[in-house]
Amino acid sequence: MAKLLQILVCVLLVLGFALTSSATVYTVGDTSGWDISTNLNSWPNDKKFKVGDALSFQYSSSNSVSQVTKESFDVCNTTKVIKKYTGGNTTVTLTKPGDWYFVSGSKLYCLGGMKLVVEVENNQAYAPAGVPEAATGSGQGDLPNPTTKSNTPTSSAFINCGPNAFVLAIFGLIAVTLYMDVTFGDFVFVMKLY
């Protein structure tokens, strides 16, 4: 009976982790990747991006991707960027809700349609430890300075876990109840023998 309980607890733990790990990694452009031939304007249409998800940009080492403001996105300004990524493989974690704008590091590619905007929805199950701030330095132009507000969440992550935490708590309660029944049941049985 004790072996059965151990197996049940392990299964419940694995199930609990599976339920609470809900971040998705999207490969931008799917199999075409971050490329001038990819229709990046329609690529996000059938996707629902949430805080905690990540965008994986796959591109040649001669190209780059830059996160920009809406203003830079609209006119394909590749010099006023929030963050520039190079190297061919880049993963960007979506750490806050709202619109995220990306353009090719090549202005001509950007003007040819190699740019992407994704709308990110809030995700109560995701509670990041802190959001990295944009680097300051040359090339920043008139972008706003990083905020002085704390990036530390003010509430506990457990409270903001959403419905998955409730399911996990129920499974935990069942496991503890079964464990207590087995343990105390054996204890009572042993006490009756004496």
C-alpha cells in the first residue's frame, strides 16, 4: 500500500508541474524563420501571445532583429532601437503585456515587410523575478530613460497563479488525505495489536 501511495504522489507532482508550466515558445515565421520571404504581417494572426511566452527568431548571421518603439516600427527606423539582437538565433521572452515591435536590422528589409508586431496579453500565472531594463548608451536617441520603479512583484506568486494553482492544491489535498489515511490506518492497526 505504501508503494502505491508513493507512485500516486509522484504522478500528482508531475501532473502539477505540467499544469503550471504553460509558457509557449513561438518560432517567428514558423519553418521560414525571420526572413524577407516570410509573411510576417499575417504570421501572428492565429496565435495568442501571453506574458511569459517567448519568440524564437531564426535568421542568418548576416541579418539581425531589433526591438523598437511603435514610432520606429512605423517608419522602419533601425537606429533608434530598444534592443538589437545578432548572431542568427535569438529568443525574446515576452515579459509584459502590450504591443511588442520588432524590425530587421536592415532598413531595406524592414521597408520590404520584414517587421513584426505581436500583441501580448496579461498572464496571471507568470510572475517574473524582474524585468531587465534596456541598455543605455550611444544610438538611443530620444528614447525614454529606464524607469526607477521596482521590478519586483508586490504580491506573492502563489496568489497570482490562476486556476492551475487551484487544481494543484486540490491534488495536493487528495495526496495528503490518502497519505494520512494510510499512515494513521496502519498506526491504529498496530495499536490494536498491542
